[in-house]
Amino acid sequence: MGEGAGEALWKAFSNTRRHFFAFFRIVSKRLKVVIACGGTGGHLFPGIAVAETLEAKGHEVLLLISKKSVDREASAKYGGLRFETVEAVAKPKTLSLKMLPFLWRLWKTAGRCRKLLKDFGADVVLGMGGFTSLPPVYAGHQLGLKTFVHDSNARPGRANVLTSRFCTEVFLGVEAARPFFAGRETVVTGTPVRKEMAVLPSRAEGAAAFGLDPSWPVLLVMGGSQGAKRLNELAAECAPLLGQGIQVLHIAGTIDFERVKAATSDRANYHVVGFCDQMALAYAASDLIVARSGASSLTEIAHAGLPSILVPFPYAADDHQTKNAEVFAQAGAGELVQERDLDAGKLAQLATGILTDLQTRQRMAQAARALDTPEAANRICDAIEATFLVP
């Protein structure tokens, strides 16, 4: 063997050895990961899913959430996880008098985040999206940590595009988002779902939890969260127009609960709840969903394998909810209807048509399941760990 060949072989062996020992170092190293995931359920629940997976792998996690009631209520059932609150900083229009107060709050929040990261001894900062992610990720970047942001939407938000400037890598829910992060390192991971969603309960268990008859079709309306008022109204108005025997489970949100309850009090098969922390049971009981098209909701709908009628929130930034819904509509998994084109009669007609046509329901359900990425949380964890490998 020539001298050059021997040297090449030795280099190959040395590289292999470095990767081998790097692999075992990452397995044995207990990473300290901070996950910024507050503001909405669409950011919080995927963050919790990643936290659960990281802890199962032996890492230590601190979750940063906002002081909003939605974060407080949703995080209350996860007593095994550690949470800290930071101020949510929403960006106003660039040419606005509110920009100066925004920059001041952003600077203050980033300073608090730097202290939290130092006190925790963080190795990694992961933002799950929105302006709640920007200060912690920026603080992590300043401290020289590995930093990441996850975007669930087909049309990424401006906050995430800005945050990506300070990131080691960007994680994407869908391939369609990649062009918006030109010049950044991107990995398509899918959007995680919570551990409790991994295996849904039986239909009988779901029906029993909400007082439903498992032998009759169930329409699940998810009106809670932002932009819910008009969707809640449409669902309540269409109640008398639905086909015979159709039951409705309506998650109206805590703010709108009393109004929707009063509007549907004369409908025997109409069940209204405010905040629901048993979504696995709700999905298990249902045959069709009416909802906005936030990315996290769509992720869970795909995971549950349910057909859907999607009504994008018309004032969402950059109309990103329409882009999300288009992915489902093009796949045959959902019916996309803009709010301006919808009234109670049309909603009742669409819902009844799907619920009374078993073949259509099955086709849409199969298309929804095809959009599921059940290993998303593991993919994110693996991608984080991979950045600690020695090249």
C-alpha cells in the first residue's frame, strides 16, 4: 500500500473514531434545554411534546411561557415539567410610535432571559414560534449557546423569520415553509403532538367523557382561542339545521362559553365546554371537525385522522391560516371555506353532507392520516443532539 493510500486510510479511521466517541458523548451528556413556547396553545403544546421527549432521553428541560391565562391553564396539568414565566413581547407595525416601547420591553425581556439561561446552565435554547421566542433565542445567541426555532406554518410568521437570524438551525413543520428561510440551515421535522395524543382512547371512552352517544355521529367544533367569536356564532346558528341525530361537541373557549351555552340551550344534542384539557378524548369521540386552521390544531387533526371543515381566521398575519388549510384541502383531507363565504346554512349543509356519507368520511380521514408526522418530537430532539457531534 502506498504512503498516500495509508495516510488516507488513517484519516478515514480517525474521522470515524471521532464520530464514534462524539456519539457516545452526546448519549452520556445531560443537555440542559430551555424551550420558549408561550403565548398560544399552538406554541405551548408542541413545546411540551418536545420537553417530554427530551426528558425521556435523560435531558433536563426548562419551559418559558407567558403570563397569559391560556398558558397558565394549559400548563397546570403538566406538574412534572418545570415552567418559568417571561413577558410576551408582540411587535407592532415597524412605522409606529409603539416601536420604541417595544424595543425597550424586548431589551428588558432579553436581559431577564440571559439571567434565566445562566442560572439554569443552559446548553440549548429552542423557540417554538412567535415573538415569545425571540428574546430567549437572542439571549442564547449572545451567550454562545446552540439556538433553534420551530415554525409550524406553511407561511412562516415574521417573528420566526427574524428569530432565525440568531439560530443554529430552523425546524419546519412542512416543506412549503423552507423558501422563507433562504440562507438558513433548515430541517423539516413536522410539528410535535403531546404524549397523551400518541394513542387515542376508544370512541366509547371519548363519548362517555362528554355525555355523548357513541352510536350517533359527532361534530366537534373547536372555536376556542384567538378569533373564535364569529366561528362560535356560525356553529351555534347552524345547530337547528343539522341532520337528525347529529351531536355537537363545541369547545367555545372560556370567554365565549356562557354566550354559546345560552344560544344553544334548546338543542338537546349540543354539548358546550369552555376550556378543554382532554383533547385526546374529544378527538376519539368525533367524526368531523370544524375549526380554524392554526398549524398546531391541524397537526392534531392529522394525527387523529379526522376529516375537517377549515375556516381560516381572516385576520391572521400574512393570511398564514389559509396557506395551512390549503395543504389539507389539496390533499383531500379537509374542506377549506373562507369566513366571508360561510353562513349557518352552508356550514350545516357541508357538515351534514360529510357526516352522512361514510365513504367521503373515510377518504378524508385517510388523507388526514397521510399528513401526520408522528415522530416530529423525536426528529427535533435528534436534530438538537446532532449539533453536538464533533465533525
